[in-house]
Amino acid sequence: MAELESARVDAWLWAVRVCKTRSAATAACRAGHVRVNGDRAKAALPVRPGDEVRVRLHGFDRILIVRRPIVKRVSAEVAATAVEDRTPPPPPREAVPTVPVRDRGSGRPTKRERRDLDRLRGR
């Protein structure tokens, strides 16, 4: 297999299994969720070894370094050699604030409570 000098950023994201489909990678580029070396990337932007690619997926940024530009979907072992993941680990579970649990019926009335109120008001 001949070594490539560069690859399209959308094809590379798909090939190293960051995005499930190439069209999803293209859509992420179009939406502005992909940055190469700090600049917003269009889908056709070429990436070269050493480039830093930041991808925003599911509300979190992934920081990836291009080791080898590949354009075809390859095995997971080969894909792992083409990328270096520098994403910081997620915060520990204790550090993430929990969503407060509200007692049932407090705040906005339930459908049953609203009907009881309407009956009481004579509507």
C-alpha cells in the first residue's frame, strides 16, 4: 500500500472510525464541528501527518493527531496506527453535578390535578 501525503479530513475521520459514515463526517465539517490546527475545516481540507484535528461529537471535543493519512476504511488495528488520541479523560462521576430530582406533583400540576382544579373552579 503506497503511503499518502494527505487525505481529505472527512474521509480521514471516517477511515479512523471517528464518524460512522463519510456523510456524517461531511455533515460535521459543514456544521463547523471540525477544526484542523485551530481553524474551521471544510470537508475537502487535506490533513497531513502531525496535524491536530478537533472534533465535537455528542457535546464533547475529541483531540486527534494525524499519524498517517488514510482514505479507505481499514481494520481497527490499522486505523489505530493512523491516529493519536489526545482527548483528556472525562471528569470523575462525583465531579459531575447531578440533576436534581423533583417530587412528583410539585411544580407544574399533573393532568389529574389540573382536572381537579377545573372541577373545583366550576369549569
